[in-house]
Amino acid sequence: MEQEVNLNKVVRQHLEMEAEFAGFAVRPEGRPAEQKQPPKSSEAEAADAAKELEAIAGEVRQCRQCELGSSRTNPVPGEGHPRARIMFVGEAPGADEDAVGRPFVGRAGQLLDKIIAACGLRREDVFIGNVLKCRPPGNRDPRPEEIVCCIPYLQRQIEIISPEVIVALGAHAAKTLLNTNKPIGQLRGEFQEYYPGLGRPPIKLMATYHTAYLLRSYTPENRRRVWEDMKKVLGALGLPIPERGKS
Ligand code: URA
């Protein structure tokens, strides 16, 4: 019985997800509105950045600094455009990500894909990473000592990619990057600043609900809040807001 109810919920969420985050961005030929990102850097710079990111991914693959290094199946260093204008940061890989070594490929990832498409972008236009590069067993919360071990990888990725906007998905990413204990409800909705280190200008950071939370609390209100946050991100980058998402 419980399974039937869950199945209904999943189907309903899927349909709502299609309508809310994909319907208005999908062109008749089935592709999201092509929204060329103005090139931020030359191809040579992007190639250099890609090499540096690959070097970090190599270190992550060898990493055994915390116990997650031995319990993981695959590390998940992150992926995407090496000089993306938008960088999404989640909490930690889940079971699906651990199985394949790629970020946001499970249900929460499918919803993130819809949100990216709703923004008129493609997954390969952005970079997607996590605070932790290895899955905490049973999807438990990241522990402070794991964050301390892992955060330098993310800090270096941010430095290389040098995004104009970071979108922190959920409380763990937002609190870690902003070094605060404020609840996500207080952090989202307005730009915050991420400080990449001495001598470097702050980077705009928009905190929003994690897509896994959104799936659990799939209310019109929460979906509207996430879309409001993303509209601010698009506005800050000077990118057009896709037609049906304007309201
Ligand atoms: N949730 C996350 O925070 N990260 C992933 O990569 C997948 C799910």
C-alpha cells in the first residue's frame, strides 16, 4: 500500500516537474532554448582550466584523508564547463552518483537538469560539484571533519573555474561556503558573497533549496521560490529569462 502511494507521488511529481521546469523551456524540436553564454575566456584558457580541474579530479581519486575514501564506490569530483559562468554546488554524492562517479544523476539530478533547461541553459554550460566528493554511507549528513578534509578541493575548483555566480543547493552547501549557521530560509532569495581568499573579489552566491528537498516538499510555493532565485541568477548574468518563467 505504502509503495502504491509512493509511486503515485513519484508520478505526480514527475508530471508537475515537467510542467513547471521544463514545459516552458522546451522548443518544439525538443531542445531547450539555445542561450549562448557570452564567452568569458578564450579556448586556450578553458583548455588550461580543464587540465587543472582534471588534476584535482586525479587527487580526489587517490584521496583517503577521511573514512569516506574507503567506503565509497566511486569518488565524484564534479563535472561541467571548465570556465562556467554558473557553478552549482550540492552537498555530497548519493547512491546513484557513487555508482557512476558523476554528480547529480539521480532523481535530484534530473530535477536539477530541468531547472538548468528552464533557465535556457545546457548541463554542459555550467559546472556541477559538491562539498563532499565521496558518498556518506546511508546518505547521512556530512560530518565537520569530512568537510574540513574535502573543502580545499572545492575551493580550488572555484578558483580555477572562477564562476560569476555560485548556486549553493541546500543548507550544507550554503552554510559551508558562507561560513555561517543561518538557516537556508534566511540565506536564500538574495545574493550573498563567497570570499575566495585574500586579494580576490567576492563571488555572488545564491543559496536555494536542494533539489532533493524540493522533491520531498514539492509545493507550488517552494518551486516558485527556487524559480525566483534562479531568475535573479539569470538577471545578474544579463541572461534572458525564458518567456513562461517570467511571472
Ligand atoms: N545530492 C547532492 O548533493 N549531490 C549530488 O551529486 C547528488 C545528490
